[in-house]
Amino acid sequence: MEFEALERNDPRELIIGIEKGKFVEEMKLFTAMKLYEMNALSLGKAAELAGKNKEEFMEALSEHGIEVVRYSKEELNEEIKFLKGIKGIK
């Protein structure tokens, strides 16, 4: 993934009491989560943007109520059918 530096000017009131590095880290995480939620980034790319591995990013998504695995009803039914076939379940 290629990166480009962006400059931001945030109100001091917004970051009072927050260490600058922590603020930047949180901004990256929340941006990545929102882009993932909007289907603009894959799980892997969003995790990379957030500076986390996939497992850590999935945990963060879960903690913030964002669906990690997104199946349509049809996809879910196909997956269940496939898994039942593997196990021999009827």
C-alpha cells in the first residue's frame, strides 16, 4: 500500500489530554474502520492502514460494533450448505 502524508489542523480542545502519537494512532484506526465499513477497503488493507495485524483489526471492529464477516443471506446459505456437505449433515 502506498502512503501519502496529509497535514491536519485540529482544534486544541479536541486533543487536550491526549498524547499526540496516541491521537494519530486512534485517527488511523477510526479512519480504517470507517473505510472498511463503507466497503472502500478490504480487511487486510484496512488493517494495514490502521497499523494492526488482521486479528487485532478484527477485534477492534468487533469492539466498535462493526461486522467483521459480511455475508448476504444467499452467501450465508451457500456457506452453510457447503459446510454441511463437508460434515455429511443433512
